[in-house]
Amino acid sequence: MEKNNEVKQFVMDRYNEVAESSCGCCGDNTNYTMFSDSYAAKKGYVPDADLSLGCGIPTDYVNIKQGEHVLDLGSGAGNDCFVARSIVGENGKVTGLDFSDKMLEKARLNNEKMGYKNVSFVKGDIESIPLPDNSVDVVISNCVLNLVPDKTKAFSEIRRVMKPGGRLSVSDIVIRGDLPQELRDAVALYAGCISGALKIDEYIQAFKEAGFENPETKKEKHLPISDRLILKHSTEKALADFKEGLVEVLSITLFARK
Ligand SMILES: C[S@@+](CC[C@H](N)C(=O)[O-])C[C@H]1O[C@@H](n2cnc3c(N)ncnc32)[C@H](O)[C@@H]1O
């Protein structure tokens, strides 16, 4: 428990820093932008909200409809919330949830500039979502859940706030094969957002165990890890495993239903 709180404090501090520095690639060699897809052509795109912190485009895979209530977990500066707002329209509702005060400030400022009355940003922890049961149609999340230490708690909270039949689309970083711990730590530092990444099978299984129906991967993207980084933090054997594709870091977008 103590350890989980430490992890969360570390993550919160990091993202407060990222929000303040307004840079994706900050001066500590952490490259937060390495997984990002381009949003430039997306309807509803707000460039100031795009800190290049995502690792997919979760709104692409969940068939959001006009009038629906969308919840974005770990909403950062609001990037996916504004894309979702362009789909739900005037009669829908978008809620962004984040625990970083600085990210919330940025997101609220962006929202003020856009003048949307049906988009709001609330402070909260994904392990304890401050929303009622069965209250949202769609949950999206972009490159966040791997940062949450208690995934069982988080996934059960997500399911609790979704309406029966509600849909979920999450983009996240996962691992295929066995990534040696030292290398995992090095990649986490380098990439910024894979500190608690699960193996792909465990990730899908965790959604099943939380009671989600038919979680399925809609998109997979291979993340290149340099030979140099691998050899600096691991062995020739690990390098060979990477080259043969036995070990891989990837971003996925997963769809599931309550
Ligand atoms: C990698 S950034 C992604 C931001 C945003 N989804 C995007 O694509 O631009 C992760 C975000 O999740 C938030 N976050 C991480 N763990 C969280 C938690 N347990 N509860 C709420 N927010 C969390 C961080 O504060 C940060 O804003």
C-alpha cells in the first residue's frame, strides 16, 4: 500500500512537471513523445491540449455517438476530451479525470478558450473514481493505466462507473515476452510511461477478471528499443530475444464492453 502511494506520488510529481514545462521531451532524457500518433487531422483537435503524451487514439475504436457521456481517465491537458466533444456535440457530455493539479489547470484553461459548457475536468484518482455507479456511456484512456499501481482496483472502478452495455477503449503500453527487470526500469525511465506495464496477456486477462466482456485488441504498434539501450542494461541474450521478436514493447488499443 505504502509502495503504491509512493508510485502514485512519483507519477503525479512527474506529470505536474511535464504540464509546467510544456515539453514532451524534458531535460532528463525522458522521451514522453515516442509513442504518440498524430492528431493534427482529427476533428475537434486542440493543439494546446496535445502534449504528445498518448500512445494511440482511443476515440477511433469506440464508436462514440452524439449525446453520449464520455469519461477520459488521465486526461492530461484535455487532448482526447476535445476530440470526444466534437463527436458527442452540444447535447453530450465529456468528463476528464486527472490527479495532477497542473494538468487540470492546463486542461481547464484550454476548455475556457474553447468555451465548451459540457466539458469538465475533475480531480481524482483512477483507483477511486469520484463518479456514481452506471453513469457513463463510454470510457477512454490514453497511455495512463500502465501508470496506475493497483490495476485490479482501477479496472473494477472503471466498470462500476460504466452503464450496463457501456464501451471502453484504452490505449496503453504493454510488453510481450519477458523483459528483464533492469531493462524494464531503463525503458521506463527512457519512455516515461511504462513504469507498471503488464504483459499483453495479463493486461487482457485483468480486464476479463474485472468483468469486462470480450476485451479485444484493435490496434498494436511496435515500439523500437535501440540495441544500445538493451546492451547497456541487459545481456546479449536479451538483445537476441528482441531481434527474434520474443520480447517486444508495444502500444495497443483495447476495446471492451461492460
Ligand atoms: C502519459 S500522460 C497522458 C495524458 C493524456 N491522456 C494524453 O494523452 O495527453 C498520463 C496522465 O495520467 C495522469 N494519471 C496517472 N495516474 C493517474 C491516476 N492514478 N489517477 C488520475 N490520473 C492519473 C497523469 O497525471 C497524466 O496527466
